[in-house]
Amino acid sequence: MIVFPLRDARPEPKRLGHRVHLFGTIDTLEPAFSVGERVAQLLVSSLRQRGYDAQMASAGTSPEEVTEGKVVTGTIQTLRVDATSHLGYTQIEADSIVNIEIRDPKTGVKTDFKIVDENSPKVVFFRPEVLEETLRDLISDGMKRVLP
């Protein structure tokens, strides 16, 4: 499977969410990475865990150029992570809606999946890595429901 970066169709692609500190200060969470690229990398990891031979597409390659294997493309409709600090913990609310298309270039057969997931972990110490873990869990858990 050749996985291409997903198209980011969120209304605010420069924003991932926000964090409300204990005393009310609000930070906007802006990703330091391409969200479409990162979600595609998470898809590759999730597919590999399920036994699929998946890899990221080579830079500069378009989905139409692939003639072997399966082509994975998609669109991110929603991807949001909000964190609210409370006394002793931070509550994270995350949700995602990702449309995935798997196409066989030899037959032209397409299979569409819609991954809808949400996650609400609590953490004692909020750190940026928590956001990455939450995103990974959203994609992985969603993939578990649509692929064996």
C-alpha cells in the first residue's frame, strides 16, 4: 500500500485546538507539522501493525502515477484536540473525521472508509507529547474499526 499525505479540509487548517490553563489563559494549539502528512504517517504505522505492507509515497509522486499495489488517499474533515486544565489534571477532548480511499490501480476498484473517532484522556502533566499520543490513538483506534 502506498499512502499519500491526506488533504486537510478542516475550516481552520492552521489550528489544531486550544488549551485552557487553570486560571483561564487560553493558548491556541498550532501544529509544527503538516497535519495531512502526519495523519498519513499514522495511517502507515496503523496499517503495518495490522500486517499490511504500507509505506509513504515518494515525494513528488502523484496517486495517478502508481501502478502497483494499492493507493491510499484521503481527506481530513475534522481533527481537533482541546485541553482544559483542572486542579490536579488536564482533560483532553479530541475528535476526528477522516475519509480514506483505497484504490487498486490495476482494476480501478475503490473502497471508501470514514473513520470517526473521539478520545477523552486525562493526564496529570500536560506536555506536547500528549497531543501526539492522542492523535496516534485517534487514528489507530479508528482504523481498528474499519480494517481487521
